[in-house]
Amino acid sequence: MNTPAHLLLGAAAFARPARGAALCAALIGSLMPDLSLYLMVGVSLFVLNIPEQVVFDQLYFSPAWQTVFAIDNSFILWGMVLGLGLWRGWRLLTIGASAGLLHLAMDFCLHAGDGRPQFWPFSSWVFHSPVSYWDSAHHAMWVAPISMAVCGVAYVTLWRRGMSVAAKLFFALILVAELWVALQWVLYF
């Protein structure tokens, strides 16, 4: 799924109440598995001036980048963080780890051919899902509308939890970003 979808779904699932520290923890947990990708791509493109084709066709699939992705997409590590949060009674850590694990579970199911090793450090095995959120050769034409609908429901759920006006606007922008990106994937891939 696209990162905006992860933000919406993680917040809707775990931010209770949908404001303050609980909302921040859900957003951070939802973002963390994708953060390294944004940082590495951003530095490569805009600081190091590496051509886009090199970044996405070579560096993305390089052992170094895949190792970073394996670490921040590890069910094992995120499960340990969740266990720590539950054991110590740290509510915000539990919320963040739960949102991170939801992100990983959705990615596990929706990455066909571009998944990440999610059982690091015990395995470098990658599950190749038969469905993709972006690749029409792997049913994205069916997945994208369902994903958009689920994101709409997540937004309504958050709205009903009494978010501030600023949060409602923020999540409206996130929803628009998700719809725009999902349509781009379907139209171009």
C-alpha cells in the first residue's frame, strides 16, 4: 500500500483517542517501515544527484538497500517492540508498534515481486504475493478501488472520533494524496 494509506489505516485502527500522543504514536508507527526508503531516495536524488533510473532500477534492489528494508520491515523486530510495549505497559510504544505491524501485514499481502524480507534476522525469504496494490498484472485494478474505499472508511472513522479541525484537514490531505497516488499507479502500471 501507499504510505498515505498506511497512515490513515494505522491511525484509524490504533489512535484512540484520535488526538495527541496516541495519534502521533500511530502515525509514527505507520510511517517507520517506509521512512528509510524516503530518506535514501531523497538523499540519492536530491543531494547526490543520482539519476532516477539508477536509484529505482539499481540502488533500490541492491543488497545494501535491501538490508535496510529488511531491518525496518522485520516482523521479528516489530514484534519484539510490541512485546516490550505490552510487557512494560508503555501504551504509546504499543500503539506505535501495532501500527507498524499493521503496515507490515498489509505490505506482506500487497507486494507482488517487490516485497521485502520481513523475517530478518532469521531469514531473507521474501513472500511474493499474488496481488499488488499498484501492478495491474497482479490485480491492482481490483485492489486499488478496495484500498481507496477502506481509506475512505478510515477517514470517516477518524472524523467521528472528535479530531481537531487541523487533524481533520491533515487527514483530508492524506486521503486526497492516497486517492491521487492510487489512481496514478492504476493509470500508469
